Amino acid sequence: MLHSKHPLLDRRTFLQTAGFGLGSIALVKLLHENGLLADPIRPNIRPEAPLAARQPHFDAKAKRVLMIFCSGAVSHVDTFDYKPELVRRDGQAMPGVDQLITFQGENGNLAAPRWRFRPRGQSGKMISDLLPNIAELADDLCFIHSMTARSNTHGPAENQMSTGFTLDGFPSIGAWVSYALGSESNDLPAFIAIPDPRGVPQVGPNNWGHAFLPGVFQGTAFGADRAIPNLARPAAISAHEDEATRAFLRALNEEHLKLRPGDTELAARIASYELAGRMQLRAAEVADLSREPRHVLDGYGVNDANRLKAGFARNCVLARRLLEADVRFVQLFNGAYAMGEGVGNWDGHRTLQAQYDIHGPILDQPCAALVRDLKQRGLLDDTLVVWVTEFGRMPTFQRGASGRDHNPHGFTVWLTGAGVKRGFTYGATDEFGYRAESPRTTIYDLHATILHLLGLDHERLSFYHNGIERRLTDVHGHVVEDVLA
């Protein structure tokens, strides 16, 4: 028995509180039954065919997505975000900032971009000489210069760009898309991730994981030089014997299923194994770049003397082949964490110019060739291409270094293809490229816009997990209407 003058919870208070709680539950139930609450729209997933194509919420502009992810945080002020004031005040202190401390410590003075910016295309968009081939695509690209991230640390920021959350344990955008829409292909995964030949990004499989969504929706990771293991038919087995064995197995499965009518779990299990078998055959075929003409491979840079560039170029060709084969979501990585700072990715802290002189050519020709190839083949009509990085970099150099520290307060992403304006710029950072100005854009907004172009309402695509209706965009996000064509 409590003897305090103000007990924490007496019997009368308990009964009153419980009554209010039960009343609230009843009210929500009544509102729901009368259609006065917004319902999530969960996909109607058939157990025997979980990757069957499903209809979007509304008419879609895009059928598939290619996300090109440059890990390590590309410097926007050295690539796509031209700041004349940064050039004019090179070497001066940044006004209004006294001893600014960022991720790795104190910042020095403003530092002009290390590469010259030039006007490109009919739009006159200013893009630096670091990426001359991508610059030639200026009239096809839609830039968002006011992007912001919630973390200034690579791992959490990578997580947010791929999953919407800085914490581990949430599904990637590709998993959400394959959960919502299934696959247009009968013999390939709906979602494929292509890590850089140098290794995986910092949070690795988190970028293409399924988390609490069913495992069938996770990304399948492989590359042109990292084929899925054990796909080849053993030399001792002929093609005829191989097909006969599969036919016999199909017959056994069909008989087994007939004896258990209505067993959806068994039907789903059989369907999954059959899909896996078809994927083994088709994946090896799609990854075989020897089918490509020499001029196409040369255009991507597959035969370049730079081994790292040639490896990324092969992955770019693979990405195009996967999109042609109707893979729903392809996540293509440029840069890897495993090789360390400045060597494997765009993390330019110490000697940015020397590091980017390595990374720029690896990205530039293959990436530009991929976009051109998609356009030439008509695939940009219904494919959305999104180029991202986890955050930007400072307009200042770090104290005692010739590189830029992390900057989540303002950076650039770009889109092209289905449903977006071309030769268009949205949003801006301040005169030095430090902070995004109105309209400030978030990764939630970017994800909402990607889902919208796929015909999906980000507020109604959800999955019930641990008592919460989970969304890719959490409780945030607005479609960036101004970038829509």
C-alpha cells in the first residue's frame, strides 16, 4: 500500500486511465470500419509466386530503377554544384563561422574547386572537368542541389540513403520496391545489387537487405567479375541429362502437390526452388558479356588499361543487361570501403585532388556510357536512373590537410529517365555550398519521389512489424513535384 500524499497510481486513477485507453481503441476501430482512417495498401502476395508482377497504386511513369551509389561521399562543390563565390574567396575564412568543427575536427579556409567548371549543353549547366563524359549528358539530367542527410558518418548515412533509416535493421529501398511490385522477369531476381569490383560499401549487405520483410525480397548481390558461385553445369553432365533431371524433378513436385491440395506453404516452397533453378540458368547467361559487340564494350571502357575502370565498366554493362531483362531494381555501386580511405572510395579527407584524379575516370566514362546506352535502346522511357552519394563535403579544407570533411547539410544527387524533367536544376546550397537553402530536400523526399514514379504512394506502402506500420519514409517525406515531367 502506498502511503505517499500523492500516490503514483491509485485504484480510481487506474480505472479511469484504463477506461480512456479502451475507449481510444474502440474509437480507432469505428473510424477504421467507416473508412475514416487512411489504410496502408499491402501487396497481395501469392505464396506460390511471391515475385509475380503486381499492380502499383496508380499509373506509373517508371517500370524499373537503376540506383548508382557512389560510396564515400562525393564532393558536390568539385563536381556538380558550381559556386563562383567559392572561387573568388579561395583561401579566405568562411564568413560567419569561427573555428568550425566537423566530423574529423577543425576546418581551415575556403578552398576553390580543384577542377574547372564549364557550361554544358543547351542548358548551360556548369559541371566540372573532373567528369567530362557525364557533363556531356547535362541536358538529360535533373539535378537536386538541396539534398540533406541525417548523419555525418558514412555507415549511418549509407544506411539512410539505402533504407531510409540511419540505424541497422530496416529494409532497403530495392527490397521495398520488389515487395510492392514483384518482378517483371520470370527467371531473374526482382532486385540485384552490383558491388564495386574493389569490394563492398561500408555497411555492405545492409544496402540491399530485406530486414523484416520476407527474405524473398532481399537483393541478390553479384557482379560481372563476381558471378554467383556454383551456377555452371558440371562438365561430366550433358545438357540433355541436366534437362531430363529437372523435368523428372518437376514431375515429382507436381505429384507431391496434387496429394496435398490447398497447401499454400508447399506450393510456395516448390515455386521458390523452381525460380532458383531458372535463375541459375538465366543469371549466368545475362552475366556473359562475351555476347556484347566490341564497339559497345569499348564505349563503356571495358578494355581500358585501367584495371579498376575496366572492372566498373563491366558492371555497368551488366547493369544495362539486367534492366533489359526486366529486373525491377538494380543498385550499382562505385567505390568500396574495404580498401581504406581515399583508395577504394570517394572519402577525400587528406589529398582530395590526388584521390579524385583516380576515382573520376573510373566513374565517368562507364557511367556516362550506361546512361547513353539506356537512352539509345529506349530504356530511359520507362527506367528511372538515380545517382546518389551518402552526403557531401565541406567548402573548406580540413585544418592541416588538402581535403574536405563530411557535410550532410547540403549536397547533390541527380536523376534521369522516366518521369523526370531533363536539363533541370532544383534547389540550391548557399553561396559556398555549405548548407541547403529553401527548398531544403531530404532523403525521405527522394525516396517518396522514386516510389511515386513507380506508381506507389509512400504513405500507404507499409509492412506491419513489432506493432508498427513501417514505411520506407518512416513518418516523413514529400514527393518533389517540381522535378516531375
